[in-house]
Amino acid sequence: MRIIVDLMGGDHAPSELMRGVMEAAGKVNASFILVGNVDEMRRIAAEHEYDLRRFDLVHTTDVVTMRDEPLAVMKQKREASMFKGLQLLADGEGDAFVSTGNTGALFIGATLIVRKIRGVQRAAIGAVLPAAAPLILLDTGANVVVSEENLEQFAVMGSAYIRRIYGIEAPAVGLLNNGIEDQKGTPLQVKANADLRACPLISYVGNVEASAAPFGVCNVLVTDGFTGNVFLKTMEGTGKYILRAFKKVFTENYRSKLSALLVRGSLAEMKRTFDVSEYGGSPFLGISKPVVKAHGASDAHAFANAIRAAAEYAESGVILDIADEIGRYTAFQKSQREGGGENDG
Amino acid sequence: MRIIVDLMGGDHAPSELMRGVMEAAGKVNASFILVGNVDEMRRIAAEHEYDLRRFDLVHTTDVVTMRDEPLAVMKQKREASMFKGLQLLADGEGDAFVSTGNTGALFIGATLIVRKIRGVQRAAIGAVLPAAAPLILLDTGANVVVSEENLEQFAVMGSAYIRRIYGIEAPAVGLLNNGIEDQKGTPLQVKANADLRACPLISYVGNVEASAAPFGVCNVLVTDGFTGNVFLKTMEGTGKYILRAFKKVFTENYRSKLSALLVRGSLAEMKRTFDVSEYGGSPFLGISKPVVKAHGASDAHAFANAIRAAAEYAESGVILDIADEIGRYTAFQKSQREGGGENDG
């Protein structure tokens, strides 16, 4: 297992990310290719007494920033660490790639350099969420406008992911909507709800409201990238807001500080549960090799978790499963069209 | 001040709602018209020793259910408590109307029976959210598809609301988007962001990400009703999920129970802060008289809060402000069209 790591981009590159690599190297059975400014890597390594001989280093000084326009930057900065790393992955030099960089650029780079799985119309960015049952939300930002067929493919890919990674034989699929009734949503949701119900490759449970999502009603929640992004960031913002309020409660006086001491372990565990960074980065589903986006604000520990998630993604065989399932989906769609099935209407 | 109250619909009608009316009657300086099954009201009043002589009672046995299709039900069940209440409001029999019933039906009823303010293209359902600064989100579900002009009007109406109710002279307006950069979002958000920036009637701060919304970056957050509904319900679900996890922490053993005792007061206050029901119902903005939707799951206390919010809405004069501002907006739009202004492009 060889993992390619982008050490540039994000809020804390490169020293915090290098610390994350060191943490991951102690936990994940893999070798690493580090892409970035090698002079800086050596400086940081000397400062912290990291042993760089264990790693392959690939030098570049070019970096994709958060302000770069995704499509334009691919032409302008092909030497940037992100695109160099994706090229190494495409060339078979490594088994997975992790980056904290500009999500849009990473997604377009993954699609154009590493390429999609055959039959996949649009790849999607998944996010595994804190919930009472395993739950992946997709898309969370790559495709702000989608078709109902895109949503069906997201459902198929998300089901393959949950089945393989969590061992759930028939993952429950829901469509994110503003109510559970069949007429709810925009015309897209109305049509997608009917199509998902007719799809034999998934276990569809119907429309799911955002308020029900954390409570185990489904394992795969599909939506367009705009809505998915709002969902994910609302969860992040609400969690942060509530945890801050709790922190204030526990530090306001002597009694409350004592109270916090009594449940310190449980509180730390809770904080981890709702810390987005614990969730190990977002897998891109539908790309032919494992690409994982780590949160731009990742600290060392969060980045190490993203690396671990990338290793798991590569080892699991989920990409082969997705290829199989998308093959089945394509055949199903073809039979529907030829047979004048109900999806033709 | 006379408040018309729908005692049917919702999850806990009518006894829990009557308890809410009794709570509100002790706090709000108003008289009440109660619409519902008067036989049941008398039975419940006898059981709980409520004095009904203080109230005007309007009898009906017909009720709009959550499963009724909003537009169809208005024709089929014109005698339902919700529509009867709206008719009383339209006829000037009361100054505000509160209902826990089917949101879609209430919204269509308000639009067709009470009618919109002149110049308002689409009314919107607002939600005042827990945040570091006063914050109203609109639309939260009435209009799943909107135009950029609708969003501008939501911004104008939300600003009038915050200005009047919270005394903030120039409320900061944000557009809910999946990133802060100008090119973010679907074509709707790209256009709306430019239009909002060019609108002289509001203080526009730009695109706002859902994760930043609770931290005081804006006072008015505008979006389509589909996305707004997902935002609101994600907040609700995340809050409930986290508070349950905390509850578990505090009840797992002797030490943690002791810990909870030490901060009991603060915890209760926190729970109230994040309890959607504390937020007193959702005002409909753009309707010519005050209509407030209380959460379907409202208990007595939540319903009393919604009644109080309705009284405040009626007393504040915010509807006159909205009428003024929408008048200015219409004049601005006209001048832009005639003058070949930048909004024409």
C-alpha cells in the first residue's frame, strides 16, 4: 500500500500536515509519497527530528489556492502539488491520494487526470456523518446541479460503499427532501423519488427529512451538491455553536468546572464524535482510484484520520464494487429503455 | 389586541394547545378567539377547570390534516378550523392568527384568503434561529423554487422585520450559498448575489456558508424554500442528536449524575436555547396581516410562545414597514428598467 499525500493547500500546510503524516505512519501499514516543497519538508523535519528517509519526496513549489478557479487552475498550474499527486495516482505510482486543497480543483483534477469509473455520469463527494447508524451523504458539493439519473447513480455508489465498508448487506437509501410525501420538493425530487423507488439495485426507503437523518432512518442519503453542502455545513455550524455553549456552561464558575471534571472523559469523547475532523475526510465516489479530500481546516490528527480513511478505501475493494454496480445500473437503464419500462414515461 | 387561535391540527391538538392558550392568556395582553370543536373545548375545560367565558369560541369539526394536499384541501374543506381562522383574520375579527396545522395549506390559505401585501411577488415563511446575533432565515419551505427577484424581496422583508423587532438599523443580509466566492452556487445564486449587491435598500454582506450562519455574520439569511427547509431541519436534527448524546453522558453513572446536578440550571437554559419550540413559531412575511405557524410538534409552552410571537408581530407595525419597503423596492425596480440600470443587463 502506497499513499500519495499532498502537503500543500489547506489552512495548516505544511508543518501541521507533516505532523499528521508522522501520526499516520505509526498507525497505517503503508509507505508514503509526499508531494510539496522538499526544501520546506527538510527544514520542518530537521526542526522536529522527523526521519524523512522512510518517505519518497516529490518536489514542487506550485500550489492551488482556495481562491483559484477550479477549471482554469488545471491549465495554469499543472505542476501544483495537487495535480502532481493526482498524476502519480493515475500513473500507478501509488494506491490512494489525500489532499486538503481546493475541493473544486481536486474534484475536477480527479475527474480529468485519474478519470471516472466507466459508466459513471458524475462522480460525487461523499461525507460520512455522525449518526445513530452508518450514514454517507452524497453529493456534498461537486455537482451543484444534478439530474435524477445522477441521483440514482449516487444511490448505487453510496450503497456499494456502505455495504463494503460497514458490512451492511442492503443499505437503506433515502432522498433528502423537505417532507416525506411523494409530492414534496422541486420537480427534480418528485421525479427522482419515483425513479429511486423503481430502481431494483438499491433498498430505497423514500424521502427523508434533514431532521430525521441523524437517527438511523437511512445509510445512504442522496441529494444535489448544493443542498448536500448546505446540509453538511449546517451540521458543522450547529455542532460548533452548541459545543461552544456547553463549554461556556462548564467554565462559568467553580461548581461548573467541578462538574466538567466529573465527566471529562465522556465530554472529550463527545467532542470527538461531533468534530468533523474526526470523520477522516471525504471519499470521492465514482473516480477510478481512491481520492480523499481532507477538511481545509485539518489539524495533524484530522489529517492522519484522512490518510487512514484513504488506506481503508484503497484496501476495501469498494471501487471494484462500484464498477460492478454501475455496470448493473447501466444494463438496467438499457433494458428499461429497450423494454419500454416504467422509467421511460 | 385580539388573537385568533386554531386549536386543531398539529400533533397535540386540542388539549395541549388549550393548555398553551391558558399559559399565553396569563402573559399576553390580548383577548382570544378559539376555533375548533367547541364540544371538545368544553369537555377539556371541564376536566382541567379552565374558564372558557374569557374566550370567543368558533365551532367547526373539520380539520386540515398533514396529509391533505394544500391547494385541493382549500376547496374541499373550507370549513376547516385553519381556513375559518384565516377568514376571521381577513374579515378584521382579530389582529393575528396562529396555527400548528399543515404548513403548505396554511401558506396557501394565507395567500388566498388574507392576501399578500401589494407588490409582494411571493410571501415567505421566516424562522428566527438560535445564533450569536438576531437571525431570520427565509424562505423555510413555502416556495421550493424561487427567482432572484423573489430572493431580493425576501431580503427586503427580512430586513424590515429585524429592524423593527430587534431595533437593528441596518440588518446585515446574506445569501445562503455553498461558498463565499461570487461564482459559487447554481446559476440562481450567482445572479442573485449580483442583484442583492446592487440593491440599495439592504445592507448586503455577500454569500454566507451554512457553517458561519450561527456566528453573527448576518441578521437576514435568504434562500429558496427547499434549501431553507433543509437548513432548518438539519439544525433541528443536529441539535436533538447532540443534546441526546449529552443526556446520555450525564446519566451513565453516579459521577456523571452528580456532575449534571452541579450545572442543572445552565443545562436547562441550554436545552431551551436549542429547543426549536422556544422560538415561538414562524412568521409569514409578505402577508397583509400577521399569520404565525407554530411547530406541528408544539407542546403547550411552545404554543404559548407562538401566540406571544403573533401578538408581538401584530403590535410591532412590521407589516406596515414591509409594505413601505416593498413599495420602495418596486419603485427601484421600475427605475432600473426605465433607466437601463445595471439590473437590466
